Amino acid sequence: MKFHSLFLPLMIVSTTLFASNEYSGGQTTTSKQGPNAYSQPATNLSMLKRLDFSVGNSFFRNPWVQAPASTDARDGLGPLFNTNGCQNCHIKDGRGHAPSSSQDNAISMLIRLSVPAQTSEQEASLIKGGNIPEPTYGGQLQDFSLPGGKPEGRVVVTYTEHKVTFDDGNSVMLRKPDFTISDLAYGPMHPKTELSPRVAPVMIGLGLLESISEQTLLDWSDEQDSDADGISGRVNKVWDIQQQKTVIGRFGWKAGQPSLMQQNAAAFHGDLGLTSHLFPRENCTANQTECLQYPSGGDPEVSKEILDFVEFYSQHLAVPKRRNIGSSQVLEGEALFEQIGCDTCHKSSAVTAKREDRPALSEQKIAPYTDLLLHDMGQGLADHRGEFLATGTEWRTPPLWGLGYLKEVNGHSELLHDGRARNVMEAILWHGGEAKQSRDKVVTLSKAEREALVAFLHSL
């Protein structure tokens, strides 16, 4: 029985089964449900490759420690950091949340920091860096430090609410967050500092998104709105450190990272204070002299081998299969989703490119419900902070697959880049800019139709 269960995906599962729209991740899709639904390996991985997945999982899940330590494979944490392990932000490989009040810690979200370019030299540096770091605190606030050090500051959030009324008289309260930084340990910030809160996103299906061809993304883009539908998605163009050139961005809330390798290395550097061959310098600024006095965990602290394992792990986290797809309510909601125009950005069909190096991800028919493109979402969601080509009102379309599992995995249903939406309907009602016409159509729906739309989204 053990042999049979291990090799079932490779030996006898029909490809016709995976053609069903239950299987959003193609043959990688998992049938696992419950609180660990986001933490499963791609179903079509071989037993040998599942070992690689498990090794990557161990470095993603287990805490890193201060150097020097007997666990030298995981030492070098800090000196300034946001967390001591990837899993602390991506809880159960799922989604983080915003602080619930001014007293709550920002344990699974971070605050990006930058200042506007002031000189021609800084303007030129935007090509490679995307942003100019705040001079004293760098590109990201670190709210923890090693013993004897000083955390940079503390994230404080307050909320104001306003009512949105549907045409049938029912209403919803939307909350708008205001983020500030208190207890600054290294002096005042630059007066023009730009803050952008970012909640840790769900990890499922990332390798499939990475495997969508560049040509597909370019075919989806319509920067000049040539079809006059009001939607003008465009690719972000970002700096690839390994290739030393500008390429299409895919990952992060503004598609600011080109690959999972660079995304992971940037998170090790910014979130955990760990160096790698992609980010070899300690995450300290010139004004944080004590930061550089702590012993290093190696040169680099995260080896290329570890990065390779974590990359493999993050590429092969499976998308859980859809549920209740035959429900009449779900089918009605799916039809409304298309009629309203949500599928213009949340693309429900793609085929991954052929990949000799990653056969489990190769040529998979998937339903990610994203186009990975930048869209202007209006002033309501604006962070007023650009990132490479992305403006202060633009965001990458987030994938919707696995959305219905969020509450059972992470215990909440908060959405959007800063977690302001407490459920699916609130997230829809925050849509503006290019999405305003679809949002306004939702306001006209009856209560039963709104419930059907939400039921469809929860089926994903």
C-alpha cells in the first residue's frame, strides 16, 4: 500500500482527470484539505524530488539563530530582522495579516521604506534598485534585533471606517488603515519617506506562475488599452541580479521580483538579515554602526545550496483542488464573475511553458486567476510609492486559486496588500481605477447574486 500511494500520481492518474476545472494547478494539484492544505508538495513530484522538497521545507520552516552557533547551517540571523523564520510570516505557507490594533505586533507583514530620487545619480540607480532606500533605516523597517541591539521601530496602525451601500439597501463597512512608525531607535526618518505596508502572500502555485512564458504575459498586456475596455494591464520591468539585466517582474505585490530565487534571497536578506551570493552585504546602514559589529554566520550566511533547496520548495507547493464546483450557486457566481469582467485581469486559464529542469511544472494547464500584470487600482488602494515601472496606484493582480481555504489554514479571511479587507466582498468594494467599472456592477447586484459571487470565489 505504501508503494502504491507514493507512486499513484506518476503511474495511473489519468490526465483527463486533471483537465477538470477542479484541478487549478494541473497535475500538481493536491486533494489535501484542512489546515495544511497550502503545505503539500506537487502531486506529480517523484519520491526522490519529494526529498528535495522536504529539505527545502526544513530551511523554510525552522528558525535561524544568532551566530556563532552549533547549528552553523542556520546561524547568522540579524542583527536587525523582522522574523527568525520564513514560516513565521507565511504561516502554514499561507497568508499573513495586518496588526488588528495599535497594540498588535506586525509579525506577518512588513513596511517598505524609500525616498524619492533627488539627483541624476539616484534616478539612474532606480533601474537596478527599484527604489532609493531611506538613508537611516534602509529599504525595509526591521522591528526586531539581536540581544544588545535596538529594533529600528514599531509599526502602529489605526483604522477609520466608512459605509458602502448596495443598490438594494444593504451595506458594508470598509476599514482604511493608517500606518505610522513609532519608537524610532536611530533618529528621525527622511521627511519625504514613503511607507508601503505588505502582508505576506500565500505560497501555493508559485512555480507554475514562474513557468508561464514571457510571451503569454506580453500577449495579455494592453498598456494602451487598444481594445477600449478600460483595462490596460502592463508588465513590470525589473532588475535580475543573476542575469545582470532588466527582465519581466512576476513576484511581490507590485511584481518587483523576477524569479523565486531572487524573491527568496531578498526575503532572507530583508526579513531575516541573512546574506547570500545575491545579497552579500549585511542589512545595515551607515547610521547603524553597532549593527556591523555582530559576528557573521558565514560568507555568505545562506549558501547557494540552501537557496536552491528553498527555491525548489517554493516552486512546488501545490494548489489545493477546488470544491463545490457543481453547486448551482457556485455556477451562477462563476457566470457573474465573467459577466462583470473580473476575468479580464483574473485570468482563469493558462498553460505553462515546457521546462526540462522542472518537469512537474512543465506544460501544465492551470487556472491561476491572475495575469501577473500591473493595473491602476485607483487612489483608494494607492500607497503612493513606485517600484520600477509600477506607479503608486498600480498593483499586480493577485492569484485567486486556493482562496476558499484561507480561513481554515490561517484562521482569518483578510485580503489586499495591507490586509484591510476582512473578507472577499470588502476586497471587491475596494477595487478602483481600472477595476471600478466591475466594482460598480457588483454594487447593483441583488443579495442572492452577491452571495453567489462570493460562493464562487470560495470554491477556488
